[in-house]
Amino acid sequence: MQYSREVEEMICVAKGPNHGPAPIPEEGKWVQAKEIKDISGLTHGVGWCAPQQGACKLTLNIKQGVIQEALVETLGCSGMTHSAAMAAEILPKKTILEALNTDLVCDAINTAMRELFLQIVYGRSQSAFSDDGLVIGAGLEDLGKGTRSQIGTMYSTAAKGVRYLEMTDGYVRRLALDKNNEVIGYEFVNFGKMMDFIKGGMSADDALKKATGHYGRFTEADGAVKYIDPRKE
């Protein structure tokens, strides 16, 4: 280590009390984090690419500074889905410092990693006050039954009004309109459940029927007078 002449000529002054870093909440404990291995927790980060064409939600479960579980969810960019596949292979077994300085292929995923890093090193994790944190596998709970990302896709124009395309319930097949042509309900297909039924041996037609449901005032008895396909009508 090199010192400038000015520093070398200075008189040495003793350092006073050293209280260390402020403790942060981690998995039910207050921890003075001094090294990467002192960091544990599960949390989420959201990132976006430079043209803001797509976005990424990144969930990491970190134990003693090492990523043990990763969930990468992307939206709005077709190329980002392939980047997510690569990032999901890259992230586990890396320390969070390694992951922060690793090219995760896509701007949005890299930005999500940065945002997540800031949250967790400042003690803002989802599991901050959970004794011993959350088990490896807790990240999948965000996906719910069927293990599919929860997505909402809506489109509307001033001239033609709104179209519901995708809900947490699933793919929207039909919209129910009342006598004023206002949306009062919708029919959906839960693809996660449908695929589970098919994998269990059910025919595709029966699986489609069983995975189909509706929400709101969808029947004629509830005031529906017209049904439209939101993708074609």
C-alpha cells in the first residue's frame, strides 16, 4: 500500500470507539453484516431494460451469502425468456456479490439483481423477521397451483374499449357484456390445471372443460346479454 508524502508526514492519531455496522434484521435475528457470508434472506427485485420494453421479477433465497434458490419471471420481451433460462442456471451457488457482478444476459435481469442486492444488504428482505428464514422452495409459492407466473394482460382503445386477455385465473376466452355493452364478467381457462389434467391421463377436451371457469356476472341470469372473444371481436 502506498501513501503520499503528505500522509506519511502526518502525526498518527488514535481511532476512538468502533461500534461496527448498524444491525439489520435477517431471518429473525439482528445481524451486524461485515462480510457477504453474513447475509441471508429471501426477497424479490424488479428490473427493466434500457428501452423499458420488458421487465423482470427476480426472487432469490440466500443462505449465508450464497444463492440457494432462484425464480426468474419475465414480461414483455420474447428474447428475455431465453435470457431468464440462462440466468436461472447461472445464479444458484453464487454469492450475492458474484451474482451482482455477473452478466445475467439481459438488462432487465441485471437491473433486478441490483435492486434485489440493495434490498437484502440493507435488511429489507421478505423473510427478515421469520425465524431461520424460509425453506428452499418457498420461491415457488409465488406461482401458486399449476406453477405458473401470475400475469395480468389488458388492452384497450378509446374507440373500442377494453379487452381482458389474461388474468391470474388464466387465459380469458370470453367477455360477458350487459345491455350497456359494459364488461360484467369473463370466462377463463387455467392452463396450469388443464395441463395437469392431461398429464394425469384426461383427454384434452375433458381437461379443457374441467379447467374452464368464470368470474363476475357471467350468466344471462346475472345480466349478461352478449359474449365476445376479446382477441377477435
